[in-house]
Amino acid sequence: MASAASAALLSYLSLSFPLLPHYSPRGTQPHAAAAAASAEKAASLSPLGFRCLRAAAASLAAMAGQERRTIDLEEGWAFMQKGITKLKNILEGKPEPQFSSEDYMMLYTTIYNMCTQKPPHDYSQQLYDKYRESFEEYITSMVLPSLRDKHDEFMLRELVKRWSNHKIMVRWLSRFFFYLDRYFISRRSLTPLEQVGLTCFRDLIYQEIKGQVKGAVIALIDKEREGEQIDRALLKNVLGIFVEIGLGSMECYENDFEDFLLKDTTDYYSLKAQSWILEDSCPDYMIKAEECLKKEKERVGHYLHISSEQKLLEKVQNELLAQYATPLLEKEHSGCFALLRDDKEEDLSRMYRLFSKITRGLEPIANMFKTHVTNEGTALVKQAEDSASNKKPEKKDMVGMQEQVFVWKIIELHDKYVAYVTECFQGHTLFHKALKEAFEVFCNKGVSGSSSAELLATFCDNILKKGCSEKLSDEAIEDALEKVKCVEVFKEFYQTRTKHRKLTWIYSLGTCNINAKFEAKTIELIVTTYQAALLLLFNGSDRLSYSEIVTQLNLSDDDVVRLLHSLSCAKYKILNKEPANRSISPNDVFEFNSKFTDRMRRIKIPLPPVDEKKKVVEDVDKDRRYAIDASIVRIMKSRKVMGHQQLVAECVEQLSRMFKPDFKAIKKRIEDLITRDYLEREKDNANVYRYLA
Amino acid sequence: MLGKGEAAGQAHLHKDDDGGEQPSGVVKLISAEGFEFVVDKKAAMVSNTLRNMLTSPGGFSETREGEVRFPEISTPILEKICQYFYWSLHYSSGKETSEFQIEPEITLELMMAANYLDT
């Protein structure tokens, strides 16, 4: 409102400006008029505006016939002192009535008046100094002594109480003296009242006592670490002081407390670790370590400042884990190797959790993991070797069985440790890598003369051909095949065996067993590779059009037609066709027939027989054409000139041993030979041919 | 350590200690001539000075304590100030604005009172 008022005043006082003539002058306030014309629009008056204000106050009072009485500094301060004493009494708990609003306004007004008096009675500076002195006096006479004669926990309690009191005192006094903040302090960029008050406490009390406080706090914390109950609320309050006294920065908390806490924590856990590492097994030690970390984290939640969490936990981890990583992991009967050996998955999970937080903490564990898996794998290899060499010669045909067993075991090993990687080690890449490298090592070892790769290849071969001694679902087969990447392995194997042969996969002869889940029941379909590929397309979409199928299979139309026919128009309708007729056209759409069922659990779906005959006839025709050509050329070469009828007769006779040629075919061949410049017609007789050399 | 009396004193001082509390009730503002203006506490809080007083630790009982005298503020000015309190509350939401009319002849006194009350 001061700004609104000053704006209005400005307009009122613009008498002298011809632009604003409609304000009629009322009253005569020449001084105020001229001066206030320069008053700013801002909420706080400028220095000049403030002077005007002061002048106006005096002149107004004079006009009203009351001289505003100048308050002398001594007098004014004595009045303030009474108020301050009252406040101190209240804080000390003495029986003292509360401040009334009257009291409040009087104190405020005293300050206000003393600050708005004309110099030399403008006592702003003195009041500012006396404000500070009030705090200093109170602190040194009352607060310090009360703290000095107490120790440990009692001292902490007293400190918390005194700090709380102090904050109240600052709040009251700064409100009485508030007017100083508005003009005097801001104009000279001095420290604001509240900060002055808090700084007094910091400089006079905090600085002296902080060492003791820190010591007392840390002693309590160590007590709690040893299992004793302590007053957590008290600690929270005390540490709150460290934070607040920084007046916005965390410096005090960090330098005067946190640094010491971290050092103490380091020492504490270093000592613990020294004895634990000797007494406890690896799993037990880890359990203790995990517990300690948990407790320290809770500690932060209860009374430490949140910014300490990261630093604190790091120290604990360092002392308990990083420093003792090697002796811990390599413990004779309970270290990492032992845990792997004994399948202690929970302990291994804990190990991962703990060491994952330490820089490069997982590397030794991953290495041990790798070594362990390699050893296990190598043991299997050796086992297979031994049993192979122990076999009697007449039982050589059992070699296949042994090697199958070996491969199965390898697969089991892989499964087991993949599970470890996923679950205990949370799928960390370091461990995936370790597993892979381990397998690489022993897979390259040989068993009874064949490399592991060869064995795996044989294994795959068996699976694919016979479905082997154990019943396998398709998924298992796929897993097995995936694991051993059989195609690659087999290729390599084949290359090593038969260097000069080319390996061509005859897809059309392969068979595949597919489990199809129909609504009624699951039926095993025995199909060719191509049919299987087509059916697998329907895993991705329920409906496919003819053209989509052709594109995705990348086969010729003829082949696709045959495949679709066998699956949708034959005895077993695995696919529904729209329109539902018996021939395949490019506009058809196909859908998986979930309602299909059959009383058999396994059915073979044959491809329709290729129209072989037609093909054969075609091929034969081709061959015959060449024969006819050859025969005609032979005859014409020797006779040079011949009539049509004669040529045909000769031709038939020549080829009679092989076949009976068709007259039309012969004629056609003659025409063809003419266009190819072997023969020509006679100019005067089209029925006579001449040989062209 | 604290005795019972002290604790009571402390507690009394701690009451109403947060500046954001919404007071219910009224205060009585008394002009130099003795005119009494009763306004809502919420309105009075438009003045920073009054707000500081009302939210200082140590509450005031409604009956006797809630009066403030202004020996230097005359009645018409104090009246205008009270009007301003309500105008400010009403239009502080910012949805609509209307000018607060200030009669030119009172501007100087009003400005000084405003300065005193930090309004």
C-alpha cells in the first residue's frame, strides 16, 4: 500500500505539471510536496524518499499541533531493555507474564520512532549495535556457564535446550527491531538481524563447545553399535544444530562432525574385521557384514543427515569387504570355491550383493567362478576319456552311448551354471563372460580321439535322426541345438573329416516333429522341413495370405502350392483356407485351424506326390528333341538334298532303335534347324531341303 | 534442568510458532482518538508488522490481549487502512482487479502509516 499511496501522492502533487491539471490542491504541504515527488514506486522508499518521509512526519506532527517527542537514546534503550529482560526471564522459565500485543507494539514503535527521528537523533546504528550486544551479553552471562558445567549426555541435552531458546530469542528480538531490517540494514547491505542473532550463538558457544559435542555424539553412536540403547531423538536434535548453525551451508556439519564420524567408523570396523576374519567362516562373515551395513543405513535414517549415507556406507564396505576381499574369498573351507562346490546359492547371492558395491569387487569372484566351471567341465571330459579307454574292444559300438552321456552332462552343467549366473549373480555380464570362457576351455579338449565339437556334432545328428533314447520335446531339442550351435559345429566337423566334399543341405528331405496345440489336445505332426517352416509362420500371426506366405518362405510358387495343399486340402486340415475349395489360388487366405483334432496323438502329414510322370515326359521329350536334331543333320549332311517325306522316313528309321518319333515333332525340329541355318528350303520347291555347310 | 514452571513457560512461548498458521478470530485496532476497529486476524495479517506480532511465539488470549493502540494514527487513516486490508484480501487472487481509491488529501499520512505498519 505504501507504493499505491506514493503513486497517488505523486499524481496529487503534480500540480505544477500542466498535463495533470485536474487535481485540486488541498492543504499546504510545500516541503512534503516537492520532496515526495521524487518518491519511488517501489515498496521500500529510496534513500531520498525515506528522508522525505522523515521530514513529512515532522511537519505533519507540527501541523497537527503535536510535536513528536524526540526519544533520547538512553531513554529509548532503557525501555527496550525492559522488554529484553522480560524475554530472557521467560526463556529462563521464571514466572513472567506473556507479552501482550500492547507490549509488542510499544517495543516496535520505540524502535520505529528512534529510527525515523531527524539526525542527530536517528539512532539506527546504535540500535543495531545494541541488538547484537544484547545477545552477546545474554550468552556469555547465562548460556555459556550453564553449558560449561555439564558433560556428555547432560551437556547435549542442555545444548539442545539452549539452542531452541536462542532461536526463540532471535525471532522475538528481530521482530521488535524489525524496522532496522527494512531500511538501515538493507541500504547499507549489513548482516540482517536474524543472521546476526544466530551468528552470536555460533561464535560464542558453538565454536567453543563443538569438539566436546562431537566427542559425546560419537561416543553414543559407538555405544549403539555395541548394542546399547541410546536416545536417538537427542542425537537427531544435536546433529540438527550442526546443520542449522551452518546458516545454509553444510560446512559445519561436515567439518566439525561428519569427518570425525567417518574416521571413527573406519577405526571401529577395521578393528571388528580383524577379529572376524580370523574367527568366522566366509558365509558368517558376510552375514555380519550385511547386517552392519543395514544397521548403518538405519542409523542415517534415525539421526544422521541424509548426505552422510553414501560416505558412511562406503567406509564400512571398505573396511569390511574391500580390505579383506582376498582372505575372505579364498578361505579354505568356506570361501568362494567351497560355496560353489557345495551349491550354496544363498551365500553366493549374498557374496554378489556385497561385492558388487565395491569397485572391481566382482572380478575375483568371476574368476573363481570361471575356474570352478572349467574344472567341473574338465572333470567330465576326463571321466568320458577314462570310460572310453576302459572299454573292452568288442564293446566299441557302445562308444556312441558314452559320448552321448558326456554331452548330456555338459548340457546339464551349462544349465546349472546359467541358472547361477541369472539368479545368484543377477545376470551380470562379467559372469556370463566367465561361463562362456570356461566352456570354451574344456569344449576344446578331446575325448577318446574326437574333439568335443565332434561329439556334439554326433550328438546332434543322433537327435535329429532318431530322437534318441530319451523322449525330448521340441523345446529341449532346440535348446540342445542352440547350446551346441550344431549346424556350425557340424559343418566344421564335416570339413575336418572330408576336406574335398561340399556340404549341401537337402531341406526337402528333412523331417521335423512339431507339437501343435489345438483346442482339443496337442498333436505331434511329422512334417517336412518346408512344411514345418510354413506352420511356424503361424506362430507369429493367425491369418496369412498366400502372397505373404510366399514372401516369407521365399520358395517357388509350385512348392508353396504343394505345401499349402498338403496342409489345408488334404486328409488333415491343419490350416483353414478361404475360400474352402480344394485348389490353391494366389488369392487364398489361410488360418490356423485350432479346432482340428484326430484320435491319434501323432500324425504324419505327407506332401502330395509330385506329378513325376509329367516331369519325366518333359525330360524325355527334351532328350528326344536332341536325338531328332542329330539324326536330321546326319542324314542331310550325307545326302545334301532331300525331300520332306523322304527325310522324315529316314529319320524314323534311324531312331527306330531308340524310340518312335512323332511326325509333328520331326517337322518342328526341321523348322527349328532351318532357323538355325543348318538347312534351307529349295527356292523352287518348298518341300525339298538342302544342307547348309 | 527444566522444572515444571519453566516447561510451562517454554510451551507458552512455543505456541503459534510457525508463520504459516491461519489465525481465527479478530483483533481490535484502536486509533489515536480512541476509535475501535475490529477486523479479522486474517485481514490484519496484510500488515507485516501486525502479522509478526500475531504469529510470534506466545499466543494472545482472545479477550483482553487482542487489542492494539496506534496513538499516532488518526481515525480516518486507520479506517482507510482497514479498508485496504479487505481490498487486498479480496483482490489478491488476481482474477479481477479494481483500483484502490485513495483520496489525495490523505495520501501523505496514509503513506506514513503504511510505512509504519509495513503494509
